[in-house]
Amino acid sequence: MRYIIIFLLFNLFSFGQSKIKTYNEHISFANKIEAETFAKEDIKNNSIFIYLKIGWGPMVYNTDKDFETKYNIQFNDEGCTGSKFSIYYNFIIYAHLSKNFGKKWEKEIRKDVIGFKEWKKTNK
């Protein structure tokens, strides 16, 4: 019985979803213009994210932390039910990275971030 209580308490306090307070926690309810506005506000507030849509299980690579630290950005996995407008948020962030870091970041970013391939085709 004691082990069941410990197990339940452990599960209660170890919920794996992080709750980051920022504009972009509402991206799932945003339209294109709002998503772009959220991105510009996040850049201004130095609280920048790049959205991923991984699926049912989070994937973290060894290089993620290095990229996040180097470019002052956090990867945010939307899971399998992400917003269709997060691509527009990411487009603004990609333009910001290009403006500030040139093309160097493009070789280092995860290739599964939302909209990167589409953005790269139009921004050669």
C-alpha cells in the first residue's frame, strides 16, 4: 500500500509538460496575423521559440541545448496536435535569425522544425 501511495504522489508531481508563460502559449488559437505578431513580440521581449511538431513522443537531440544557448531560442514541441499557424510564427523567427546571424544557423538547426524547408525554398 505504501508503494502505491508513493507511486501516485510521484506521478502527481512529475507531469512532463513544461508550462512556459509567454504569448506563444496561445499560438494554437491564433490566426496568421496573430502568430506573426506573437513572434515579433517574443523577439522584442527576448523570449523566442521555434515550434516543432514531433508526434506522440518528444525527441531531444544532443545538439538542441547548444543551439538554444547559442541563438537564445527554445525549441517548443507542439506534439501531434499543433497549430497550423505556428509556421508563420517560425517564418518570422527564421528571418530574425538570418538578420542577426546570417546563414550559419541554417546548418545547425534541427531539420524537423515547422516550416524550415518551405522558408528555405523562398529565402535562398
